[in-house]
Amino acid sequence: MSEERGRASWDEYFMAIGRVVASRSTCDRKHVGAVMVRDRMILATGYNGSIRGLPHCDDEGHMMEDGHCVRTVHAEANAIVQAARNGVRLEGADIYVTASPCFGCFKLVANAGIKRIVFGEFYRDERIFTLSRTLGIELLHLPIEQVR
């Protein structure tokens, strides 16, 4: 929180919105929300949930493979899909995500032209740190507990 007036910073503001987006998740193993932003304007949002038109984990249970639920589409991928469906360009945007991208989502985010990833909690894959430096993508850890 900004000290001078108790006003949220832009990063805190968009991460708080990401937390609300995560509340729509339909996989109770992990609720994740993503918010795509450019020039302080929201471009797209996404949360983890099943393929459009198919049953959700919360309704049918999980489809587990190698310790992962594969029924869901991840929040970052859903935000990218939402932008594509609506003809929204993501080049140069930021993504706020309540958990750091898995390796597959990191690759999608990078190829979408995202230049900055702000994440709430670290999730599994250390490779994103090395690759983000190589690609010039800024990674910022903003712990969820610091966001009101």
C-alpha cells in the first residue's frame, strides 16, 4: 500500500483484481486468476477452468496425470484466448497472475509479446527466471498477502 494516502499502487490494484478473477476458478486444487493490462487498462482476464462447454472439476472431479489436473485450461492461457477471441493485441502488455506461470503458460505469455509478469506466489517452475532474463521479460514477485 502506498504510504502517503493508503492508496493501492497500480501493481497492487491489478493484482487485487486478479485475486477476484481467481474466485471464478472451477478447479478446487488451485484457484488462479490472470489480468492482462496495457497502459493501465485491462485488456483481458482469465481463470483456470475446463474447456468451454465441458464439465468442471468442481462438478465431475479431477482428471489427474502425473500429479496434475489436466481437465483445466490455465488462467494465463484463458486470458490469451479471451484476447484473441475479442481481437485484442497483447504485444507489450503486462500480466498479473496470482501464481507464477507454469512452463507451458510462460511460453504462451512470451510468444504473446507480454513484457512484464507480476505474480503473487511462486508455482513450481524455476526455468521461467532464466528464460525471462534471456527474453527481456520483467518478472516481479508481489506476494498476495501484501495486497489488500
